[in-house]
Amino acid sequence: MNTSDRSPDVLVIGAGMVGAACAYYCSLAGLRVTVVERGAIASGTTAACEGNILLSDKEPGPELDLALLSSRLWREAAEAVGAERLEYQPKGGVVVAAAEPTADGLRELTAVQRAAGIDAVDISAAEVVEREPNITRDVVSGAYYPQDSQVQPMLAAARLLREARARGATVLPGTEVTGFVRDGRGAVRGVRTNSSSAPVIHAGSVVNATGTWSGQTAGLAGVPVPVLPRRGFILVTEPLPRVIRHKVYTAEYVANVASGSAALETSVVVEGTRAGTVLIGASRERVGFDRSVSLPVLRKLAAQAIAVFPFLAEVTLLRSYLGFRPYCPDHLPVIGADPRAPGLLHAGGHEGAGIGLSTGTGLLIAQVITGAEPDLDLTPFRPDRFEEAAA
């Protein structure tokens, strides 16, 4: 049984930010789309992140190329859909250095970033304070990134899915994929689900956009993809006036993003929201899907935030939450067709950059499915690269 008289051209597994972007761009390309999601829309990693669209934390390479494409596409999406409907805020980012060696490293980074196409501006300690008047005076220098922006992730995912539905897409929450349908040659031609109304959904192409669980989904198809969960905590303050103007983080954050260590790493990231609350991150550790709260990690994040913005010592914390970033060993997402399972495409493993990289990922997936020339070379993101490396 199918959900309609005609099988979709594309079936997207996962209704988080990346799955929503895949559905949005596939529908823009004129494809018939069905999205299945085992829970509620945007209820996984998308519900437990800050909504950052960053260039500032990227070094030259394939991920930066994808980030530059995605940043442009986010601006275009905000114009087409409405910035208010996405809570899209092009507020820019400020990175600060508290010691001379760190400042030297930051200047080296901005130099190579500028050469790669990022608008990265070196600023003095006085200019840091001018941009963020409430910041500590114990800063040596900083960098300003006007291209950094932000969306409200759950709202943005829901809005892109609504846009896809307006073009005929079908979205089925509460529908878990339990297996894949193959044709006589072994190609993927649909999925099996736990839904009594749609136990089998046939499709021309199937996209695995299940985020932190995309390795498990790939396993159902017999094609290993080493996506692992990397746990992170975020603190949320009481609503405040506009006391923090940009996304602000320390230069050590870039190193922690690129680290492959399974151990706990923290580097402060502080930013305000439209609602007035301040979000404080970011921690990273590989502990599987352990959802237990770690008070030492929360205390460390709070202390690091106070060191950058001393006024936060007098601010009440409302809550904390945690999420799991989809981590790949080489820190690159898995995007594109899987040669081991024709008909199956992957769009996952973006770690903490999934919101920012989702639009570029969605466009590339749509281009692959329609046979258009992709905007980027997908070789660095190919799904079978880990097996090649092992061989």
C-alpha cells in the first residue's frame, strides 16, 4: 500500500532540519516528495541546538565550500519564505582571544579564511568592546564575521516542510522505517514502515536524513556509515534585554570542533535569542546516547561564560538541555548517492553544523536526484569513503 495513487519520486527519512531542506529543494525541483519521521517534526537533534549558520568556525576545505554555498542559500530562503518566518538573523559573529598566542593563531586563521572567501575582519580589544559592551576587558583581540547568522531551528524546519507541502509533498510523522524495499537487482526502491496505513512506500529514490541515527538507518540497508553521537549541553538564562549583540565565542572553539577526541571538551559560546534568553554552550563528548545530566559539565560551561561576560554571574539560569551531534571520524558529512545500494542517498553526519549546512545539502541532494550538475564536487562527502580508507 502506498500513501497515494502515485509513488513519490523521493522519499526522505527524517524530518529534522536536513530532511526538511532535502524535501524543500526536491520539491522546488519539481519532484514528488514524501517525508517520513518516526517522531514529531524536528524532534531530534534539531530540537536541541542553537540554530547557528556559521562560516567563522570553518577552515578552508570541503566543509567551508559547503558552508559558503549554504550561507548563500539561507539568505535566499529567507528572502523567498520570509526572514521572520524562519527567525533568520544575520547578526554576525565575534571570536575573542584572551592571550597573545591565541590571538596569533586567530589572525593566522582569519588570513586563510579571507583567502578562501570568508569576510573575516581582525579587530582590536577596543573594537571587541565596541561591538560587545558587556564583554570582559580581559581580551587581547578578536575577529568579526559579518556573514554569521542564525535561525530558530525547529521553526525553520517546520517552515521549509510547509513550503514543500505547498508544492505537493506529503509529511508522515509518527512513521518509523523498519526496512528497505529492493528490486530484483538489489536497488533500493522504497521502505517498509511500522504504519498500518502505509506499511510499504515505494519511491524512485530514498534519502537517509536521520541525523545522529543515520548510521543505524544505513545499517538497515546493509551499507555501514560510521556516524556516532557526540553529546552536548546548552544552558538557557532568564529573558534579558539585548545584552549580547552577536554570536560570541572563544578562539578555542574552532579547535574543539575539529577535535576527534572522545573525551569531554568545552569552549564557551554565548548568544542572545529573539525571546531575550541567552544560550550558553558548548560541550562535546562521545558517550553514546547517554542522556544523563552532568552537573560538572554545566558548571564548567557557566564558569566559562561568566569569564567572557561577567554580568552573567548575576543572571538566573532557567534550564539546560542536551542533544547529540552526528559525528563522522573525518569531520565531513555524508552526502550523495551510495554506490553500494543504488537508489539510496545519504544526507547526514554534519555534527554541530547541520543547521547551517542543511540548505546546501538539500540542494545537492536534489541536484543528484534530478541529474543536474551539482554545485560542489561531492567526492569528499561520498558515503563509501570509510570503507575505501579501511581497505
